[in-house]
Amino acid sequence: MKEPQYIKLMWLPTLQKSLLVMEDESVFTDRQLTSKIILYLDLETWHNHFRILYKAWLTGESEEIYTIQSNINFRIISKIEKLNKKLKGIKLFYWFDVDRSKEEFHDFLWKNCPLSNEPLIELKNVHLNNTFISPNHPVVFPG
């Protein structure tokens, strides 16, 4: 059986560039599947809400984007879990990281899933930004 292609959702200023191939960080180019993912996950709403929270982070008003249990993050993870049961040939993940602009996180290395506290699985043959995945949730973390 062929391994699924690993794709991640990561907030970027342009929604159409927010689905990336985990192997090399290239934009996922299957237009038909991208359209279905955007519709199923309601990514336009998620993207706009995240943009507001990102701007609030930039001004020091909120750190919600760096809290995995926050509404913006947890809801999209839950939707991805449901969508992954329907997808064939790909597995979708949500990219998450700590606030690396804070000195205490400059050298932070992910070891456990912040949702389940289970040890993370290290992936091979992927870009460094996509080194670890949760064993129980569709979340990917940088190495």
C-alpha cells in the first residue's frame, strides 16, 4: 500500500498558499482537492479569524495563536481529524509551534504532543519544519 502524501495547513498571508507539501514545503497544487479542503474546513473563515489574531499578537494584545487549546487552533484540528477520515492518498496536518520570538523558546525542541502529552513521532524525508507529528492528532511540529 502506498504511503499517503503528507500535507500541512499553515497560516500564511495568502490562503491559496496555506496548504503545503510537508516533504519540501512546496504549495500543494491539486486544485480540485484544495478547493474541497478549503470548503470542508471553511478555511476562508479560519484564515480571516487567524489574521485578526495574528495582528493582535503583533501588537502584543493576544497570544491566542500560540495556545493549541485556543478556539482558533483546536477547532481547525478537530475539523482536520474528521476530514482525514474521508481523504484518500493524503493526510492533512495542522502546523503548530511556540512563539520563537520569546527568548525562552529560541532553542525549544518539541518532544511531546501538547494535546495528549504523548511522545511525538519523528518523520524522515520531510522538511525540517515538519519533523514531528502527534500520534493522536493531526498536528505537525518543527524540528
